[in-house]
Amino acid sequence: MGFQGFALFGLVLISAFCTSVFGNQEGFLSLSCGANTSFVDAWNISWISDGAYITVGNTTTVSFNDGNSTPSVSLRFFPDNSEGRKCFRLPVNNTATVLVRGRFYYKNYDGLNRPPYFGVSLGTTTVATVNLSRFDPWVEEFVWPVGKKETLPFCLLPRTGGGTPVISSLEVRPLPAGAYKNGTGEFLSNSLRKRFRVNCGYTNGSLRYPWDSYDRIWDPDMNFSPTRTSTGFEIQQQLNFSTIQESPPARVLQSARVLARREILSYYFEFDKMGDYYLGLYFAGILPVSSTFDILINGVVVEANYSIEKSKASAFFLMQKAVSSLNITLRNISFYPQVNALEVYEMVEIRLECSSTAVSALQVIQESSGADLGWQDDPCSPTQWKHVGCQESLVVSLDLSGLNLRSINPTFGDLLDLQTLDLHNTSLTGPIQNLDSLQELQILNLSFNRLTSFGSDFSRLTFLQIIDLQNNSLEGTVPESLGSLPNLHLLNLENNKLQGTLPQSLNKQTLEVRISGNLCLSFTPSTCVNVQPRPTIQTPQVTYFNMRKKHGHHRNAIIIGAVAGGAFALMILGLFIFMCTRRSKQSDDNPSTSGTDMRSWNAAKIFSYKEIRSATNNFKEVIGRGSFGSVYLGKLTDGKQVAVKVRFDRTQLGSDSFVNEVYLLSQVRHQNLVSLEGFCHESKQQILVYEYVPGGSLADNLYGSNSKKRTLNWVRRLKIAVDAAKGLEYLHNGSNPRIIHRDVKSSNILLDLEMNAKVCDFGLSKQVAQADATHVTTVVKGTAGYLDPEYYSTQQLTEKSDVYSFGVVLLELICGREPLSHSGSPDTYNLVLWAKPYLQAGAFEIVDDNLKGIFDLESMRKVALIASRSVERDASQRPTMAEVLSELKDAYSIQLASLAASGHSG
Ligand SMILES: *[C@@H]1O[C@H](CO)[C@@H](O)[C@H](O)[C@H]1NC(C)=O
Ligand SMILES: *[C@@H]1O[C@H](CO)[C@@H](O)[C@H](O)[C@H]1NC(C)=O
Ligand SMILES: *[C@@H]1O[C@H](CO)[C@@H](O)[C@H](O)[C@H]1NC(C)=O
Ligand SMILES: *[C@@H]1O[C@H](CO)[C@@H](O)[C@H](O)[C@H]1NC(C)=O
Ligand SMILES: *[C@@H]1O[C@H](CO)[C@@H](O)[C@H](O)[C@H]1NC(C)=O
Ligand SMILES: *[C@@H]1O[C@H](CO)[C@@H](O)[C@H](O)[C@H]1NC(C)=O
Ligand SMILES: *[C@@H]1O[C@H](CO)[C@@H](O)[C@H](O)[C@H]1NC(C)=O
Ligand SMILES: *[C@@H]1O[C@H](CO)[C@@H](O)[C@H](O)[C@H]1NC(C)=O
């Protein structure tokens, strides 16, 4: 054999492999930044303009002298001075792992001779700094484990004094499943930044697509290896690469550096910084003999007696922590040690994302403020959003001062990690509310607003140090609970309308309380004799309610004495208790009358607790659970099945909503509203008895464990939508007084066995008593994901809030997903924000997969349009429930007609 005598061999096989490796560019995305037109390059790669993937930046082209030619490249640059991220949003289609390559040219395109430097990020992580003074062009390449995302943000991050970021091209290539797995980590915790990729033994230029179907660029190795030249070899042999998950191209493996006896083969790589590096060596048995050798890294044997057998291919991967250079050495054991290719990556730890709850809450806050804060992707990484402060991946501070927020809406309660919340001068009105859950809060600044009362109970916010409430319109007395905060050292109440005696608990050395500018506020009662606290209960008034029996027979108006300020419900409660106690007294006196002496309160019967117990077989079968309690299956003495909702022993608020629901439900009857059979209100029990609707809720049917999503075809979904819309339309327009449901959601729409839908749960519903009232002002309640943003900004409740929530239900029917999702990327968390632009554009790729191909386009278009109009931020732009209903009916008949037509033709 002619091997001896060669110090080094460069073995090159250019055999039959040439024909087999041409890929089809599937999944390739090649963006020519700032380009006007699409083109195909010398490697047959198709390039397109980047315009569809980024909305910011200016474009230009630059020509430069390359030695023997003057190529011209297009560029996108970002001259605005703002610090914000400049992001491309790359589609990644749930691919397991991708290769992302960015190319950056400066070439003095601006004639200023000031090459910029700037950061580059992928997802949440700053992965590199580009310094065009050092290299121009500069190329960065990353292996990125995508996980379950559909888009990957690739951003340029301006640096102070770094000049104008600029980019020329961006490429995304899918990598084979399982490739580089140990480098990216079990939990996809690392990105790999390419440092070196060497086609060992090959010196005649770089190889890439189509030789490598994943379009990695393999560089010739003359710069890395011993300087002696190698000699070409050709060996006709078929090799089996299927054992290597990284699928190195055959063309690359067909050449090698080979070591003659007693020599040492070394590659030496030096890095500009200390770090963790991931190394891959590829071997292919292209020699006619097997070889065995030791692999040493930085002088340490990491693998002894490594063998390459003839015609076998293998790979060896290794991680080296905290090193700034790599010396890769193969030491001879027997025959000719060789290496065919190698890769060296820097391991870059991927930063955790913020919780989707926090991201979604911030998005909703941005939406409700009406301002574009430029908030995109992750709030904390790679850079923090404006107005947001983070510790690692936690949002710990929020400063929205100066914006127009109007109320402390419930989403603030989702920012659980906040330590500082600054909402001064944000036009807040109404109560201080929705902050009880912020248990990490240390500094709360709500000053310079028009807040009127203490709605939040601060007693659980034990880390609070500073509460600044100055210059608001707070009335009444200062709550006792503020005194129990152990860490509070400044409480600023200046310039409000507070009065009365301050709680003595606030009178302590460690706490400074500022109180000037109030009506009369002091620690000593005597100084306030002249200004008595106003009575908390105002002068009793008389409110008239227009109560209706079913079938529209008006009763005589009943006059209920009620106190002002929404306390009428308490009064009704009083009435019930009165009736219940009378009733139970009677049954105590004379148990035999039980069951016959039922008083009817409009349609609803009053049940005793005993009756409920026997109807439910001692609360045997739970058919539902909610925040208010459990629902049991029951059977009345007449055999009728009922759903029995047993509420937990509740606070006053609970009573209110109980009474509310009984009161409202006993007045309305409609085939698309769940009807109330009766109720029980004995001692601490609050029990509602409804008609039983056996098909479960729409939410169960769409998302439940035994979800019937597949069988819910478009016709059925339309029928459900029409039914529910009928019920709501009746509440809004058919009932008198009008009723706003306030908690419309898919879990409050029940289906019977024929798929008729009925709206249920009126615990939060509100009457609009006066015929001409356009809105009522209330404390904001409802369910996250369905809440009308305008309502919780303004606290002005109108029927349009139900329209909004119902619009969300329509989106659920169309897309088959929940309003708030906790997976995917930030731009998909919130159904409304995600789906609206697609539907408005008639882009139906987001339609539930189970519906695809089986809906009539015109019918879908109608529903998509009415759904997107229903979730308009501006309530006045939303349709009325009547309009929604009529559009849905149209869509339903179009779909039916289309089915009938296809039925005839097919
Ligand atoms: C270039 O690529 C296209 C598909 O992208 C393929 O159809 C065509 O054959 C390729 N041409 C060459 C010369 O490889
Ligand atoms: C970038 O584009 C904006 C808007 O098109 C323009 O006003 C600005 O002058 C441009 N800047 C440069 C440096 O070209
Ligand atoms: C894009 O096209 C316009 C007009 O067709 C031309 O003025 C401009 O220079 C082009 N830009 C690039 C980057 O090719
Ligand atoms: C995602 O990949 C699948 C199969 O690989 C393909 O059918 C689909 O069109 C891709 N979707 C997008 C949006 O690229
Ligand atoms: C960029 O590179 C130049 C030249 O190597 C160097 O002088 C400069 O300090 C670098 N800038 C940064 C921010 O690293
Ligand atoms: C990856 O790492 C695991 C555990 O650290 C190890 O068992 C496995 O052999 C490694 N796989 C490769 C291909 O290096
Ligand atoms: C190097 O590649 C060029 C074309 O890319 C080819 O013409 C030349 O023959 C090659 N040289 C050797 C020594 O293979
Ligand atoms: C390659 O090797 C794998 C497993 O070692 C084997 O299943 C496969 O059949 C081989 N392919 C060829 C073409 O030899």
C-alpha cells in the first residue's frame, strides 16, 4: 500500500455522491435584507426580500471592491436612535432545531467610515455582538432548538455609541431531528454559536448546499491544520452515514486529514473569550484499513483507543467548560488516525421566558391604554421593554406614569412578581382595586389620579414599604388594614378627601404618615369634632323595580325600600331571608307540609335544605365545579333532572351575586337561557336549582378531556353560536328591564343532547333599570380573556361588553382554542390579539384544523367579520347583539344551503 511515506494525506473522493445530495430547499428561508426582488444565487438558493418579516429600518445597496470584482449587496439599516430591538420575526413552523445565519456588511455604505457594533439576539437571548470594525462582512450562525414555537424573533440590539445596526441577509434552515442534542441540552437550554466548521483534508473552497442538504457551510481546513499540503486521494467506497444524527454531507466526509505513523495530528482553536464549547468530530472509514487512536483535548485523553472501521462512519461529541482555546489531538495507536470533519460551537445559555400570564397581562394593559408602547415578544429578554423592569425572567417593576389607563384593571393582578408599581398620573378613577394578589409589592405609587376609594385590602401585601396616594379624590376613612403592614415606612395620603380618625395602628415610630390637605384627618378624635365623618350609608331612597312575571304579564310594581349605592341587592336578600325563615319556621312547626307549601317567587320554587339533600342523593354526583362552588346532579320528586349549584359559604359579595342570580333568573324565561327551577337559602346554604342541561358546556366540548371537538363541525358550531346569541339578544332587548350578562364565556354556554345551546350563570349579571340609561358604572368583574378592555378601563358597563365577550366565544369556535393559551409564542397567548388581524384579512389558516376544508367560505367570512367587529377595542365600533345574531343566522343558512347543494351534487 502506498500510504507510508506520506506525512499527511488529504483524501478526496469525488465519486457517485455528487448526484445523490441535491436537496429541494424544503423549509429554507433566505431573506435578502433590503432587496426589491427575488433571485436565485450561484448555489441555486432562492432569495426573497425581507420586507414581509420586519416593519422597521431603511434600505439601500452598496458596491465594494472585492479584489477581482465589485459585488453589490442590499442592506437594511436602522438609523433611528431609539434603543428598542429591531426584530425580524422568522417563521419556524415547530421545527425541532434550526440553523440561523445572519450576514452583516458595512462597506461604508453611508460614506461615514464609521463601522457600527451592535448586539444580536435570538428569541430571548443575546447571542453575539457584531463588530464591523473587526470584520466586514461579519457572519454569525446559530443552531437554535425551537421547541414548540411558530415564530423566532431575530433582533439587532443597538448599543450606546455603537452606531447604526445594519444587516444584509438572514437564512433559516431546518436541521435533522435530534441533531446536536447534547449541545442544545435536554431542556433545550442552549443555543450553539458556530465558531469553526472544517472540512478536514479539503482545501479547495467552502462547501454548502446542495452538497449539504441542510446548507451548513463547511470551510476548507488549510487555515487550521498543520501547514503541509495534502495530496488528493480517491477511494471508491460506499459509506453508511445513517448512524450520525447530524447527517454530515457525504461530500465532506469523503476527505480527511490522515496521520502517518508516530506523528501527531492537531487542530488548535483559540477563542476571544472564555466559555463553554461544544465540539463534534466526524470520522468515516474511507481508508482500506481500520485505525485506532487516542483523542486528547487540551492535553487530556478524552477517549482512548477510538477506532474507525473500514466503511463505517461515526461521530464523537464533547463539551468543554470554561476554556478559551481548544487543542484537539489524535495520537496514534495503530495505523492511520484520521479526522474527516469537525465543528466547534460556543454554547450560549438560552434565557428563560417570562410567564405567559405576565406577558399576556402586559399585552392587555398595552391594548387597553390605547398607546403603542412597542411591546413585542418577551418583556425581559433580550432587552427589557420600555416601562418594564425585570429580575431574570420576572417582571418586577412597571412604570406607566403619564399614560391614560383610567382604572386599575384586573390584569394588574396577574403581574404577580411586581415589586414596584408606579401608576402616578395615569388618569385613574374609581376604587383602588385588583392589587390584592401582588404579594411581592414593595412600592406602590398611585399619586396624582382621581381614585375615589380603598377597594383593595392591603393586609396581605406585607412587603409594602411605600404607598403614595397623594393628590387623589379618596373619600371616607383610612382602612385599619394599612396599620398591619410590618414594613410600611411611608404612607402619603396628602391632598385627598379623607376624614375621621386615623387607625392607631398607623401611629408608630417606623412609619411616616403624611396627611395634610385632607378634610379632617388626625390620630386624635377630639380635633375633628366639627367635621363628623359623613355617614357611610346615605339617606334611604325608594327605588322602583319593574318586575315581570313570565309571559310578560306585568305585576303591580313592587316598591322595595332600598338604600342607595347599589345596596338594593342586600334588600332583596333581606326579603329572601325573611321568606326562607318564615318558610322554615313553618316547616319546623309542621314538617308534614314540607313540599306542598312551596312559595313561588315568580317562577322559582323555594326548596328546603333537606329537599335538596334528598334530590341530590346526599350530593352524590358532581357534574361541575367553579370558583363559586360545585354543581350536583339532582332529581326532583316529579322525576325531573336538575343541576344543583351549591355555593360555598360566601362573603357579602357572594350573597349579592346569589340574590342577583335568583332575582334575574326568576324573571327571564327563554329557550336559550338556562332556567331556574328554584333555590334554597337556609342559614349558610346558598343553593340554586336549575334545569339540567346534559351535554356539558361548550368549553368542555371544545377542550375537555373527552372533547368532541372533531364532531363539532362548522354547522354545529354555527347553530351553537346562533342559539347563544339568541339568549343574549333576549337579555339585552327582550327582557324588561334589560340585563347585561357580564360573564359570557364558553364555559357558560351549555349544550343539551340535541346540541341546542343555553346560556347560564347569571351571578354577575346586571340590570339596566332605567330605560334610557346608556351604561352603568360598576366594579369590574368577569373572566380573564373575555373581558372587554374598554369596560375595565372606564368601568362603564354596557351591552357592548357582552358583545365583546361573545366575540371571544366566536373566535374560540372558529379557531378551536382557548382565549388565553399558555404555550406557543407571546403573540399567540391572547386569542383576540392573535386572531383578529388574520380574520380581518380573510386569512383563514388559523381556522381550527378540525374545520379545515369543510366550511363554506362565505359563511366563515361572515362569522370571522362579525367576530372581529365584536372584539373591537372601541365599544362604539362593535355591533349590537341583534346585529350579531342576524349575521350569524345568515352565516348558518349559507352553510346549510352549501351543504344541501353539495349533498345534491355529491
Ligand atoms: C434549482 O432548484 C430547483 C428547486 O429549488 C430545482 O428544481 C432545480 O433543478 C435546481 N437547479 C439546479 C441546476 O440544481
Ligand atoms: C430612513 O427612512 C425614513 C423614513 O422613510 C427617512 O425619514 C429617513 O431620512 C431615512 N434615513 C436615512 C438615514 O436614510
Ligand atoms: C428598489 O426599487 C426602487 C425602484 O424600483 C429603486 O429606486 C431602489 O433603488 C431599489 N432598491 C434596491 C435596494 O434595490
Ligand atoms: C409546516 O411544515 C409542514 C410539514 O413539514 C408543511 O406542510 C406546512 O406547510 C408548513 N407550514 C408553514 C406555515 O410553513
Ligand atoms: C471593535 O473592533 C475594533 C477593532 O478590532 C476594536 O478596536 C473595538 O474596541 C471593538 N469594539 C467593541 C465594542 O468591541
Ligand atoms: C449525551 O449526553 C448523555 C448524558 O450526558 C450521554 O449519556 C450520551 O451518550 C451523550 N450522547 C452523545 C451523542 O454524546
Ligand atoms: C478546485 O475547484 C475548482 C472549481 O471550484 C476546480 O475548477 C478545480 O479543478 C478544483 N481544484 C482541485 C485541485 O480540485
Ligand atoms: C446503514 O446502517 C443502518 C444501521 O446501522 C442500517 O439499518 C441500514 O440498513 C444501513 N444502510 C445501508 C445503505 O447500508
